[in-house]
Amino acid sequence: MTKPAQPTAVVYLCTAKDEPVVTRKAMCERIARESGMHLAGVIHDDKGATEPDQRRGLTYTLQMLLDGDADTIIVPTGEMLSVLPDEKARVSRSVRKAGGRIIVASEVSAR
């Protein structure tokens, strides 16, 4: 797919089944809106999925960048990508390699 004319974001959430996501999702959607980005979707993984091959939502989110369907991933906190430093670094490299960027909403909101 061709790169969208308007900056396009996808929100990625990785939360426990009983954890409320409404506030986190709304925070990410607000940042996309205030940044003038089109929101391509909200992708969700279960927090219990710790191995990369169990996180199909994250895989799909990264594929959206590779396919040109989005150019930005917005996450509520950096831990949404992974609590494991090596895995977080791998995801960040994949995003950069695809020409995308990651926005951490809690860091933007704190400014």
C-alpha cells in the first residue's frame, strides 16, 4: 500500500483482561487527534502474552508500518511494547527500519 498523505497512527495496547483500557485508549486517541493524525486503528494484546510470537497484535501493528498503512505507533507507556529491554529494543529497531516512529503518550502528557 502507498504511504497515506496524512500522518497516520495506530494505537497499540497490551493490558490484562481485567485492566480498564478506556482511559489509556482515550489518551492515545487524543494525542493522535491533537497531532493531526488519522487514526488507522486500535490494536490490543493480552498482557499475559509475553513471547513475541504470542503478541499477534504487536506483529500486526508492525506490519501496518511495513505496509504503509500507518507511520506512527502510539502507546500509553513504554512498557506496552515490552517490559523486557531486549524485546523493547527489537521493537524500536523494527519501527525505525520501517520508517515509523513511536509516541509514548505518558511522556507527551507529562510535558
